[in-house]
Amino acid sequence: MARCPECHTKLRVPADVELSDRISCESCGVELEVVHLVPLELEVILTLDDEHDDSMLDELEEDIDDLGWDDEDEADDEDEW
């Protein structure tokens, strides 16, 4: 028996499960990957929906802008090596 690492619901895992197999949690919907067989260990497979991707990219771009980095600075740094 295994539990979902996200919601801690008991999961039904097939007896013939193998490393890298994917299992979905019926309770919370996350997708899990088998990363260890004995003892059985599952990890959440991180998937982001398009809306979430866009907001994260926007935040990263703002963070980069706040740092004051730009492509020209990177090109100058490469020339110095």
C-alpha cells in the first residue's frame, strides 16, 4: 500500500508496478511516478497548466528586470573570458 504524497490518501497500486510507472491519485488528481520499489515510494510529477506557466514566466521576467541584467551584459562577460 502507498499514500499520495500530496493528500495522503491510500492508493491502490498494481502488484506488477515497476520503476518509472505513473499512477494518478483518484482523490486529488496529481500524477505520481514510482521512484523506488522496496519500500514503495512515489513522487509527484510536476505539471503546470498553461495559465500557471504564463504567470510564472511573467514573475521570472520581472525578477530578471529587477536585477538589471540584460543580454548585452552577458555578451560582454563572455568576451572577457
